[in-house]
Amino acid sequence: MSLKIYLLRHGETEHSQRGAYCGAMDPALTPEGHLMAQAFATAYQAIPWTAIYVSPMKRTIATAQPLCDAVGLPMQLRDGLREIGYGAWENLEQADVKQRYEHDYIRWLTEPAWNPPTNGETAVQVASRALPIITEIESGYPNGNVLVVSHKATIRIILCSLMGIDLGRYRDRIDAPAASLSIVKFDIHGPMLEILGDRNYMPANLRNREGT
């Protein structure tokens, strides 16, 4: 038996629905976001879970709660799993950011590993706080199934780090729609990506929503 880490992005929020930048902000799930969380719990509650790690934000806690209730495991909250900080871009949509912060936006698009959103975080900074959580899981649970409930950019950055993909390409190489699931298996050869961005467990009316 080996370790499998299930990386689940939180369900839909108003910000993800309209495509606004949301990192340090703490919005709740939409009603559809709660349905996504329940759909995940229904689909995956039969798996023998070993532990559940969760970003300490309302949207991630609410996403993890149905599964925690179903399987009787507590959440282990870790600040390192929170979303990338978007700084001055928080709550703005892309067109507004391009207009107000054009220089920073172009630099961020070109190389987000080292260039942050205005007053925000770089991908390297996110990796430096998120990857120790993955190391903690590997050390504490060498076997079993561990769920990590986190955020879009953070999950993409974790996956790039594990797969050996340049952090500066995390936005170009990995996608993570709302409530999507990616699975990484750890064995003697290191991490292997088994599933990326899966949402087939949820009903089509949720899976086909725009802007997630």
C-alpha cells in the first residue's frame, strides 16, 4: 500500500463564478458550491480516509465539512494551504486589473513564479508554505488516503512542484476548476499524477456551470 493525496479545490463562490481574484478574502460558498461539496462527499465517502487537511478559510472548510461528517474524521487546518495573496487585485476582475495595474499584470503573466500581483504573493512564496504540508503528510501517513482541500492557485503550484513543472508555468500547464479533484500517488518512484481536475462525480448541471 502507498500514500495517495487527493487535492480538492473548494466549491463555487461568487468570486469564482464571476472570475474575480480572491485569495486573502474569505467568501462563503454559493448554494451551488455547497451542492458540489455534498456531491464530493457522496461520491467519495466509501474510501478509507486516513486524514483530512484543510485551508482555514470559510470556502474550504465548508467544502470539507460534508465528507468529515460522513466519515467521522476531524479537519486538520493548515495556514500553508491558503490561497495565493492577490494583494491590490483582491475582488477585481481581469479587465479592471489590466486597466489599473497594467505593468504588474504583464510581469505577472510573463513570470508569476517571481513576479507577484501588486502587493501580493509569488508562486515561489506559495510553494514555500504549501509544500511543507505535503512533506508533513508524507512523513505522518506513508500509507493511506489523505484529502487536502485548498484553492485554485495553491493546488496548481503544489502539482507543478510535485511533477517537476516550472512554477512560472503553473497557470499555463495545470487547471483546477471549482470542486475539481486531482490525485497524486506516492511510491518508491516518487509522486505520480493519477487524476487531474476531475469533476465527473458531480451532476452535469453543476459540472457545466460557467466561470468556475
